[in-house]
Amino acid sequence: MEQRLTDEERLTLKTGAFGAVLLVSNADPGMLSVLRESAAASGAFAGASGVVKEALTSGPLPRLPRDSQLEIESTVLPALTRSVRILSEKSPSEVAAYRSVVLAAADRAARAHAGVAAAEEAVIARIRAALAESS
């Protein structure tokens, strides 16, 4: 049985998803590349459906740290793991969709500017691990 997500739960899903893109963008920074990466990732989010789309497109934007990559990771990676747990409990049929959308957005962000850098590959591996932790 599917249950509606609370505002806080939707914000957790959004923090994980948007934060994953921020992590990738910060792994290989550059002003022009950040704009390209954000635009590329938004296409993956736009392709979401169901509960995942509702979570990513409704409510306020998450407040993500910007001071350091470590601070961003310490917020985003746990949010990804919590997001999968939330969906596992409330909407199990959406878990795979969330993982897929987040990884697609991260991959699109990484590929948007001059190919995938080693630092971006490493961040995507940490994102994938966070998404798998609650399995």
C-alpha cells in the first residue's frame, strides 16, 4: 500500500537528488560547467514520474551547504540513504525510480562539460553507494 509523503520526507528526497547534482558539479568546478551541468541534470528530473516527480517538483528548494565538498557530502549522502528508506516504507514501487533518476541526473551533470572527470566518477560512486545502503 502506498502512503503519501510528508513535506519533510519530500524535502529529504529533494535534498538527496539536488544535492547529488551539486556534488558532481563541485567535484570538477567551473562557472560555465556548473550551468551546463545543472541544465543537463534537470532533464533527468523532468523525466521522473509518480511520487518521485511529486517530491522533486513540489515544495521549497532544499537548503544545501556550499562551504566545502565534505560538508555537502555529509548532508547529501545521508539524505540519499534516508530517501531510499522513506520510499521503501511508504512507496516501495518508487525506490528503483528514485535511484534511477538521481543516478541519471548525476551522470548527465558529469557528462555535460568536457566529459567525465575522475573526481566526478568518484563522487558518482559515493552517490551510488549511498543509494544502495538501505537495501
